[in-house]
Amino acid sequence: MEKNDLVERVRDTNDRRVVRIHVLEKGHRIIEEVIQKRQQYLGEVLENFTGEQTETLIDLLNLLHDQMKIVNEK
């Protein structure tokens, strides 16, 4: 990824064992493209859902997310 100019490694000035990864502009562009394509795909998948089915799915996903947060806080 570094060779493809997607990220760069940056060493910590206080602790040479620490290496941070910074996403470069080209990396950000690729991330945005992937997000857009996933959103388009999901839109196509949900195209034939009724409004009620979409709302139910959203409610269930929110419930799942809330439960995941509770479990992770333990």
C-alpha cells in the first residue's frame, strides 16, 4: 500500500517503536469509491423492499448495533 502511494508510515519522534499509518489522498479517493459502490449495491438490493420492510430492517439493525455495544462494554 505504501508503494502504491495509498498510505505512508510515520515514526513517532518520542518512541521509535511506534509507527503510525497515514492515509494519503489517493487512498482516500479509493476509500470513497468503495463506499459509493457499496451504497449503490445496497440500493439495488433494497430496491424491491417495501417502505415497511426497509423500516423493519433499519429497526433491527439498530437493535443489533445497540446489543453489540452492550456486549462490548462488558
